[in-house]
Amino acid sequence: MNSKRNMLAYDRSSTGLWVALIFLVSLNLRPAIAAVGPVLAQMGTDLAWGEGVQGVLTAIPLIAFAAVSPLVTFLARRIGIDMSILLALLCIAAGDAIRSFGGGVGIWLGTVVFASAIAVGNVLVPVIAKRDYAGHVAMATGVYSGCITAGSATAGLLSAPLAQMWGGWRASLAFWSVPPLVVAVLWALRILHNRKVVVASAAVRNSPSAQSARSQSSRGVFARVLRRPMTWYVTAFMGLQSSAFYTMSNWMPSISASIGYDASTAGVHLFIFQGIGIFSGLLIPKLMNVRGNQVCAALTASAPMFIAGLGMLLLPHLMPVWAFVGGCAQGASLVVALALIALRGRDSAETVVLSGVAQSFGYLIASLGPLMFGVLVQATGGHHVPLMVFTFVAFLQCVVAVIVGRPSKM
């Protein structure tokens, strides 16, 4: 018992550059997924997959997010938040390698492994940000969300060129197993640093009163969070904005190609969509407390995706413009969604549970986006009907934005 208490005590804010390591972790939470879109057509050709099967592959990470997110709370209580992050980084690297070199079965197994690991990071990174940057939650959320977007944009930009340079999509996807290994080493050093600090102050950290307070804070948290209507508003917003992001991340290159753009230009469109989100994500925190609520931020972040959907339907030849507009939405929406989790959680224990619930059910909603898009493309032989559905979902996000932006009275 004492060993477990000491292990969990290492979950504490560090100082100096150790604190900023959470942003390097964030950089590794999307490349394994974002790298697929630009080479999805190559994979389909190589493996004789239709658009429907490709849609299933792109939906698996989101389904894994939905399945694993509720379990992260128990993992964090068992081995600690920081150790859970270390395990996640190692599994992301392992999953990437399995997907690339494990044959036909390995593609599916590796995707499940790294997606499950990413789910752990998705849930715990907001918790660490709230813990380590307690006085600057919105700022920290903007920075780590920008890092998530930067990692995604970089993977989307480099995936096709790496496949061309290294002779195929397998080597290109395998590359993304290296960065999480590097960050895992640094994160392990952070844990060792915290261990030294904790050992030096073990008497205070492990006093009976401190342990009682930690035990008391965890009782009934899960049931309390589930009873709050705001939990489900946050979940809906998380799901709808994630659906838009993953649908476009996986299918925008295909949409661009259907209009007549070549593969390289289609990759640039995807980079614009993902890359511009870095800047919109850093700017949106300025709107997070207009008139004491987050309605302005949530609606400002959501509306551009609806505009982009209409644009792709009515004026598809202006695809670079709609990639830019949609990119503004996805980056800002992610920051708003994650900030809402941190803001609506009343303490660290509640934030962990809220993060797990919102991301579990939210990503279950999101998984329908890329899956249905692929099924509709195959069923209708074009992108018009799928884009109509996409635009309607973007409109629903705008509606939910107004509701979720108002703080709960409960």
C-alpha cells in the first residue's frame, strides 16, 4: 500500500522545463492517425480495399477512443497519471510499428493499439494541464491543442512525400513510431525527477490527513458527473467537432482529387486545413470569457466549419479557401472542447471523470463521421451527398455551441 501511495504521489506538478513536456506529449497524439489520409488511396489500391473498408479503418481510432476513454480513470488510479502517459507513449510507438510491419492483420491490430494509447493521452493531458497550469488553464489548453494540431498537420504534410521517397505507405507510417519513443525517454526522466522530490517530502505527502483527503475526493465522483446535464453538452460538442475534424482529415485529399487536383496539391490542402488550426487554437482563448461565459468562443469556433461545408458543396473549385476556413474551425473547436472539460470539472478527480466520459461518448459520435462519409461515397459514387451530411453535422455543432457555452448552475 505504501508503495502504491508513493507511486501516485509522483503525480505532481514539476518545475521549469519539466512542466513543458506535456506539450511534447501532445505533439504525438495525432500523427499516427493523420498520416493515413494522404496515403489512404494507396493503401486501398495495394490491399484491394473499397471506400467502405477504408472508411472502417479511419473510424477504428475513434471507436477505440470511445471504448478506452472510460477506462483511463481506473488506469490512472492504479498506476498514476504520469506513469499512464509513459505507458501510452510506448504503446503509440509499438502500435505504429505493428501497423506497418505486421502484415494484413497488423494493420488492424496496430491501429487498435496506438489508438487505445492515444485515448489515454486524450483523457489525461487536459488533467495534467489543469494541474500544472492551474492559473492559466485557457492558455495552456491553447498551447497543447496547438501542439496536437501541429503534430497532425506535420504528419499530413509529410506522409505522401515519405511514402514516395521510401517506396510505399508502410515505411511512411512506420516513421511516426520514432517521436513518441524520444518523448517517452524524456517523460521517464520527469518521473524520476518527481520521485526524488517526493522522497524528500514523503512525510508531508503521505500524512494520514492528505491520504484521507485524496480518498474522500474520489467517492461518488463518477455518479455525480454523470448526473450533470452539462456533462452531456460537453460530450456532444466534443463529438461533433471531432467528427468534422476526422472526416476532413481522412477524406479531404479524396475530395480535392475528385475536383481535379493532383495528389501533391491535395496534400497541401490538407496541410492548410490542419496547419491553420494551430493559430486559431492559440487565438480562441481570448474569447473564452466574454460576458462571463464561453458562448462566443464556442460559436466562433464552430461557424467556420459550417461555412466550409457549404463552400465545398457550392463552390468546390475554391477548395484552398474552404480548407483555410475549415482549418480555422477545427483548431479553435478543439481548444474550446478541451477547455470546457477543464472549466466544467470542479476539481482534478471530477475533471478526470468528465474527460473520460466526454471523450468516450464524444468519440463514439465522431466515429460515425469518417465511416459514413466513406460508405456514402461508395454508395452514391461521389462526394455531394456525403458533403451535405457533413454540412448538416457542422450546423448541429453551432447549435450545441450556444448551449454548452453557458456555465451550468448545478
